Amino acid sequence: MMFPGRKAMNMERVYKTMRNTGAGCIAIGVIIAVTGLTVGIISIVNGALLLKRKSEIEF
């Protein structure tokens, strides 16, 4: 036996779950993008420092 309000309640739960999942995915994406950008900048700076100091290396 189905209750008329039960389907609407289930759809509301589905929409809330989708909203929370979407917000979580956006937050994780932003965190990953910022982390990637930071690591990239650090790598470029370290590479530039290595190239700048390559004349100081003695074998």
C-alpha cells in the first residue's frame, strides 16, 4: 500500500542528497585545483633555482 505523501518525501530526500553530493564534489574540486596550482608553482620555482645555481656545482 503506497502513501501519496511518501513519494514526495522520497524525492525530497533524493534532491537533498544530490545537492549535498554536488556541493561536496565542487568543494573537493576546488581543493584539488588549489593544491595542484600550489605544487606547480613550487616546482617551477625549484627548477628555476636549480638552473640559476647550476654554475656553482663542482664535480
